[in-house]
Amino acid sequence: MLQIFCKNTGTSKKYPEGTSLLQMLGDFEFDQPWPIVSAKVNNVSQGLKFKVYKSKDIEFVSIKEESGRRVYSRSLCFLLYKAAVDIFPSCELYMEYPVSGGYFFHLYKENNVPLQPAEIDLIQARMREIVQEDMPFHRYDVQTPKAIKIFRDSGYLDKVKLLETNEEVYADYYKLGDTPDYYYGRLVPSTGYLKIWGVQPYKTGFLLRLPDRETPDRLAPFEDQPKTFEMFNENLRWNIIMRLNTVGDVNMALRQGQASELIQVAEALQEKKIIQIAEEIDRRYRSDNPVRMVLITGPSSSGKTTFCKRLSVQLKACGLRPISVSTDDYFVNRQDTPLLPDGSFDFDNFDTVDHAMMQRDLIKVLAGEEVSVPEYNFVTGMREYNGKTLKLSEGSILLVEGIHALNPALTDGIPASSKFKIFINTLTSTALDYHNWIPTSDNRLLRRIVRDYNKGAFTARESISQWPKVQDAEEKWIYPFQENADVMFNSAYLIEFAVLRNHAEPILDSVPKNCPEYSEAHRLLKFIHYFTPVSDREIPPTSMLREFLGGSSFTY
């Protein structure tokens, strides 16, 4: 008999070898306000069908938790694909990117005929039938060559490329009815678990809508995001032109010796975009209603600091003199910082910035006055005046950087025509394969883990532990204002994960297996193993990546 300790209840029970997590779930009584969709076994995410053959610690996970949400979303994708091939047997389904409270898809029928909006109802009706049937998801663990043959015979060349470049001895795949598919994480036991979802026409394709993060018994609200959509679309169009749609495509290119060229192209694309932004700012600066201030924001580890420095260089090349100020320097003194419900400081709250004082100073600067501005001492937690002043002269333009820069309340007393707003994020559009997306937040989390470790600021365990709070703050204080931007800049780097792999692997390996953060470290390690590693020696010192890897020529 095995001893199973359930973290949800703090109690242990004995079971025969081979008992599944699903069979155990009913034996442990605990509050379950949201459906249980997966579990963590010794801090590793597993599906509820996982069978236990040794004594373990287990923790059942609901749809409201991030790892459970990923399980639910993956399962929804397979449900959608199963319904699509049942209605259109020779169709091809492409998951493109997350937007507007869901995931954007294209579907092409036989002979590459695009799906018509009216036909979406047929797919949605079939999805409901499959949910009603409570069809089981079956998982198979086979030698990788066998999995490759299965997908090659089915015409799934995207999955063939991914598995051929993965170098694992075994691979697992799933079947729903007679339909095979590949997913890099676990699924729910059966389609009956998938109660909350929606499908609707959107732009040139359709959205698969997901449950709301906070209240997963209802759909996340739809929010049209035309600027975010176009930014993803712009990157996707370039990937298609370069024939680098998936990680398998990128891995193949790297193995053919194209790493140097891809680094050069990635740098050129970002520099080209920065030049375009600088030229637009210069054009508007010299217009009848001149821009005098550039507001720059983005979530954690999006590369705001390096972007500001590279933009400053290009503005100087246009004949302008950029002067920078950060919202961080207007932090209130530590004792006045708002608190989170647990009593800790809420450093991401809008009221952490003395926004009234900052706006008064900005208005004076834009009026031509010289203003003494503070510098925040993060050691003492106090705002200090050390003789720093701001004054705009002929040809000067003010750059304001910070997580609240696009919040309208920060500059509502300044005319809109005087402001140029920039939102920066890692809008990753390269997919693992056509049905497996790369969460854009994984890009930033890996950057943050590497940077924090290299600087000696935090261990990987500490960075992972802080990440949920970081994401909650972004959802509240940053993302609601991203569509206010005049322009969006995508700081995702074409072969970034391939470069980060060499740096992140040993750092993630240092996370102890007996701590809760190991679950996320294990997931990230599995994820980056899909990428063929690339040395960073050819990454230039001005690159966005150098902010996180080290070796930048900029001073931070």
C-alpha cells in the first residue's frame, strides 16, 4: 500500500499501487469552489488520470489556478480541433495568438478554402455534442520515432519537425476518439469537464474564448484589441514570409547553420521599428501641434529600459535631444505605500506614484520652466532631491518611462496632442506547432529569472514565487491601457528561447524539488528543451536581450 499525503487537506491516506488521482479525489474532503482539473504530484503537474506507484505528496488544482487554466485551455483547443475535423475532415487549424479574451484561430478547409463565418456555428454545435458525450482524452507514451510516424502519416508536418528536433527518447500524444494530436502539457480526463467556452467570428478568423481568470464559471469579457491584434499579425506575416511559423521550423534553420543570420535579421527588424517610431515622433514634434512628451510603458521584463535608450539614440539621429524621467522617482515614501490584502507593500499600485506632484512638474517642464525633480532611494525608501533638474530647450523632448505612463490619470491635465504613447511587450507569435501556443508571459518570466539571478538580486525560486503578484498587477494597472498607445513595439526576439536556454537551464535546475516553485521550474525546463540551444556570443551589446543576459553597452 502507498501513502498519499494530500496538501489540500493536510491528511494522508493509503492506496493500492496504480490508483489514479481521479479515484483519490473523492476521498479527500476540502472546499472546491471551482472545478478540479489537474494535480501536482511531488510538485510536478499531472493529469487526473495519472496513476501512482510510489508514495507521493499530491495537491489537487482547480481551473482558477494558472497551471489548471493551462490544462483547461489545452483541452479546449483539442475539443475545437476534434469538432473541426469531424465537420471538415481535411481541414487545417492554426492557433495564431492570444487576444481579446481568447485565442485567435484560422481554419482552412480542403484545397485551402477559408472558413466562412456561418460555418463557425457548425463547429460550435459539434463541440457541444462532444462535450455532451463526455468523450475521454486518451494519452499514449511511445518511442519518439513511432510518434513521428503517426503524425507524418496524418500529415501533421509541424509536429513531425518539433519531435524530430526535440531529441527525446519517448514522446506522448493524445487521442480524442480517432483523432490524434500532440500537446506539451496534460489535459483534463474527458470533454465533460469543458463547460465554459465560446467561439465567435473575429477579424479574418475566429476566437476561442476562455473562462474568466477571476470567475471561471463565466467567459472572460470580450474586448476588441485592434492594435494588439495588428502587432501580432505583423509579426506573424513576417514569420510566414521567412517560413519560420513554428519552433520546429526555427530549430531546423538553426541546425542548418542559420543562427548568425537569424540574429542579424532579428536585430535589424527591431532597429527598423525603433527608427520608424523615432521618425514619427520627429515628424510630429515638428508639426503645427508638436509632440513634446513621449510616454513609454510595458509589463515587467518587456525591455522598456533598453528600448528607451535605443529610442534616445535614434531621436538624437533625427536632431532631437531626449531628456528622460521615470515614474519610479516619484514613488511616495515607503511608509505611505499602499498595502496588499496580505499586508505587504503594493509597489505596483497607481497610488504608489505621487501622480499629482509628477503631473504638476511635467506641466511646468512643458511650459518651459526648470524644475527640480526627485530621485527615489530604494534602499531607504525615501524620495530625495539631489540637485537633478529638468528643463526643455529648443529641440528637447521629454521621455517618461514607467508602468503607469499610459494611465490617463497620470497626465490628464496635459493636452493629448502633446503626448506620444508607446506600449512595449513580448508579443511572441512563433508557435511550438499549429495547436500549441507559447504564452507571452513565459518570454518575460524567463528573462526576469535570468536577469535577477545574474544580478544576484533573487534566486530562481524567489523570482518564480513573485511572478503571480507581478502578473496580477499587470492585469490591473498596465494591460487596461495598452490600446491607448499610438504605437506598439514587440520586443520578442525571433530565436530568444534558443539563446535563453543555455542561461536558464542551470538556474532553473537549482530550484529545490521539495518547494512549491519547483512545479513552475519543471514546466519551464520542459518547455525550453524544445528549442535548439544557441550561443549568445553574436548577440550585439546594444541588443534588447543584453538587458537580461548581461554584457550590454548601455548603463542601467
